[in-house]
Amino acid sequence: MSLLKVSGLGKSFGGVKAVDGIHFELAAGELLALIGPNGAGKSTTFNMVNGQLPADAGSIQLNGQELVGRKPRDIWRMGVGRTFQIAETFASLTVVENVQMALISNDNRLFAMWRKAADHKRDEALALLDQVGMKSQADRPCSVLAYGDVKRVELAIAMANAPKLLLMDEPTAGMAPKERNELMALTKQLVIDRNMAVLFTEHSMDVVFAYADRMIVLARGRLIAEGKPLELRDHPKVQEVYFGTGKTFEKKTAAAAAEAA
Ligand SMILES: Nc1ncnc2c1ncn2[C@@H]1O[C@H](COP(=O)(O)OP(=O)(O)OP(=O)(O)O)[C@@H](O)[C@H]1O
């Protein structure tokens, strides 16, 4: 059975059908890219999956349990996580303190306890940092980290809730190609090690082709294609929606095709 099953999902804003009856599934251990040009409905879909936006129509099931109609906090407790950027106020905390905060909040402990409990969950936080390669920088303030390292800490924070499904909205935005590849390779490793599913939006086709197990393509709220990235590369509808946006897929050269075979 799929971990996530989305059927007939729809949302309109005034007369605009932002998401128009889409269906897709996602299995544990899978990285699924959600792509599409600006205004295609990607953010609206994300916001319905984690409960920030109520759906007008359709169903979103996690392990057979309906998410539509539930509050974001309940959906988070059921195992749907989301990466959030470390807020400015948290930049003053150290790397390990940021992860401890996430663990404490997951335990529903009062924030007020924090000051008295600086060691609380430290070992657990260090174990999470180890998984993202940031244990050695645990006691540095987040404010001094390189951008790629901040992204790793954000991943560790998202892991504190042990999500079954992690939503990542443009995880590699603003990153240089090397950092981008490192972050996605790490994400893929976490997906495998934890048998977790990831749904991510991405503007870089290089990232999608290199790391996504499957991709779904939205255009004007409709799902126009679904499949393995390299199989969809030359799909006429996918070519069409990207045409003129500067993000057209390049046709594979004979040499590249031979290399991939
Ligand atoms: N709160 C809102 N109120 C009114 N219209 C909205 C709202 N949110 C989204 N829309 C409209 O719904 C459509 C889909 O928007 P959405 O943000 O989901 O697209 P997207 O694929 O995430 O785009 P981008 O890549 O630019 O972030 C667009 O036409 C957008 O203008």
C-alpha cells in the first residue's frame, strides 16, 4: 500500500482553479519531485497535504487515514514533516540547541523549561546531527554556518519528529551546484536509511533528474505527466509547458543516451 494517496484533490481561489482534481501516490522509501512552471499549483498542493490550506475537494490519505479536515498540528503528529528555514531568532542558538528545541517541542514540553534544561535531549540531538554530518559543529552558533551546513541542520530539525513523509519546498534554492548535490545525496540517504518518503518541489531539472525516483508534473492546476524523470524528459506535454520559460529540457544527445544505457 502507498504511504500517501492523493485523489481528486482540488482547490480554487475565486475563479482560479489552483489545483484541479489531481491524483498521485507516494510509497515509503521514495523521493517524488513535484514540478511545474510558476503558478502551476505546487505550493497549494503542499499546503493542503500539511493542512495549512483546507482542500475544496478530494482526499489525502496517509497510511489509509484521511488528512483532509485535520489541523496542521495533528497532521504533523501523524508523521508529515516539513523543512522550515531556521528563523533569525534561532540563529543565535548553537547547532545542537536548535535540534534540541525541535526534540523538546516534539515531546510537547514547555518552552519555559528550556533554560533549565540545556542538556535535555542533547545526546539524541547529537545523534541526529551525526546523521547529517554536522556533529562536529554542534556547539557553533547557527549564525556562523555556511549556507549548505544550515540546510543540513534544517534537515536534522525536520528529522526530530521522525516523519514518515517529509515535504521539502525548493530545498536547494540559492545553493551552489556542489552544495546542492551534497544536500540531495544526503536526503536520498535519509530516505533509504529511515524508509521515509519525500515529496519535494524543485526548479533545477538537474537535481530532479539526478535524485528523484519519480516525478509528477503540474500545469495550471492539472497533473499532466507522471513517471521516472528520464522517461518524462522528452514527453511532448512536459516540453510544451516548459517551452518559453527558459527551463526547457534538453534533448538527450546520442552520447548521453549511450552513457545512460
Ligand atoms: N492565497 C491565494 N489567493 C489567491 N490566489 C492564490 C493564492 N495562492 C495561490 N493562488 C493562485 O493559485 C495558482 C497556483 O499557485 P501556487 O502558488 O500553488 O503555484 P506554484 O506552482 O507553487 O508557483 P511558484 O512556482 O511560482 O511558487 C496561481 O494562479 C496563484 O496565483
